[in-house]
Amino acid sequence: MTSSTLHRVAFVAVLVAFAVIVLGAYVRLSHAGLGCPDWPGCYGELTWPVEPDAVAAANSAFPERPVDVGKAWKEMVHRYLAGFLVLLVVAINVLAWRPGGTANVRALAGSILALILFQAALGMWTVTLKLKPIIVMAHLLGGLATFSLLLWLTLGTGRNAAPARRPYRRFRGMILIGLAVLVLQLALGGWTSANYAALACPDFPTCQGQAWPPMNFRDAFVLWREIGVDYEGGVLDLPSRTAIQMTHRMWALAVVTVLGLLAFGLLRDRATRPGGALLGALLAAQVTLGILNVWLFLPLPNAVAHNGTGALLLAAMVWLLHRARGPNPRP
């Protein structure tokens, strides 16, 4: 009973983690990341200022950032949902340590708890360090890592948690390579967003009407910059932002190549065809959304969907890796 309950709670946590990722993208892309200039409250309140007296008091306490209710409620809803996820992870750990829990499950549950507590700290630093790009990117990657580990826990505690069928095992090496390539691309996407470089190239497949526009790679990838600067809106010049955007595009070719080959290989075998179809569909959707981001000048629904589909693509790779676990079969 404990195992089935743990599985159900972990599954709910996966759904909530995905919602937190998508909502976080919505907050970031709607420029509401500093909708509340303090943490964990909002202008010193548990909710956000709405009444005229509360708004006036908040504006007096934070004159450098007047209240924008439309941004403040988005940021606080994101925090509430993230807080609920923390409670779910605590519940997972309680269930994992009940009689019958295995050492592997307990270790994984503990790792997720430690990660999500660090993720909360990154959320705080995102605000207190005023959207410092390296913190924003790390916060995104932390959320994706939490989502992935919760999915792995869910897969490992379900009824079909037995060793995977042989057909997937022979793809394990390529799945691992594809996962590494994808994670780097997700990091580049986070760096692009954190530095407001999504529209540095307003056209596609060219950039600023050129195949190779002026770029400043030296400044584009400086990870640690000055503390105390307000990074909302970005601080890099156009050549630096262009270098970030072009790197994201170029690495996308590697992702399409590796994951495309993996999907094609999976599709050739009837036993692995569902995995190949899922991977191929998500890859095609992600590429399409990325191109539309440029052609349509970053519409909010499309940009949020691009973030969400990236998370789903990662989930598909985690699922494939789980199916491929175990030693390779002998030929």
C-alpha cells in the first residue's frame, strides 16, 4: 500500500513540477520576475498589495519598484505552486521512509528534497540579485532536474517498474548522448532567455539578414557579472545577444541530428516504435515553436509552449532512459 501511495504522490508531484516550470516561463516571459521585489512575501505581505492603502504603503517601502498588480499576482501564484511542490516532496520522503521502502527509493527521495530546497534558494536569489542571468538559468535547470528526478521516481515505483524489455536497451548509449545534448540546449535556451536575446535575430534562417552577423562571443558567455545591477531587460549589447542566439540555433542542429537519428532508429523496430513516434513528434513540435518564436516576434503563448515542450522532450528522454536501463543483451 505504501508503494502504491508513494507512486501516486510522486505522479502528482510530476504534474505539479511541470506546471511550475510552465508557470515560471510565463512569469519570466511576461516580465514579471521582479513583480515582487522581496522574498518570500510580496511587498512585505503574504499575498500582494491590492487595496489602495496597501499599494501606497508598498510604493513607499519600495520606491524603486512601484506596485504592478498584474505582475505581482503572477509571481506569487508561481511561489504558491512551488511551495505546494515542496510539501509534496516532503510527503514523498515520509512515505519513502516507512517500512518496506528500499534504500534506492529513499536515496532518490532525499536527493529530490535537497535539490528542491536549493531550488527555493535559487528562487530567492533570482529576486534579491535582480534577475542575474546565471541565477535565472540555474533556477530553470534546477526545476528541470527536479521534474526529471520526480519522473524517474514515478517510473521506478509503478507497476511496470521491472527491468525494461530488451529492444530499448540497445539504444541506451545513444539515449545518454541525446540526453546530454538536449540538456546543454536547454541550458542555452535558459541563457538566451535570461539575457533577453530571443529576438537578437528577428529573422530565420538568417540573422539580421546575414548568414553570420557581427557577434561578440567574449562577452556573451561571461557567467558571473556584477552584483547589485538590475538585469531586467538585459544589459548586453546587440553583438553579444546575437552570439547567444546564434549559439542556441547552431546547437539546435546538433539536437535535431542526434535526437532525429535516435527517433528514426526507434521507429524502425516495432517494439520501440511508440518511443520513436513520441520523441519525433515532440522534436518536430519544439523546432516548429522555436522558428515561430522568431517569425511571430516572440508571442507569449508560443514562447511559453516552447518552454513547456522542451520540458516534455526532456521527460521523453528520461522515460526512454528508464526503459533502456539494465545491461545490454548479448547479440
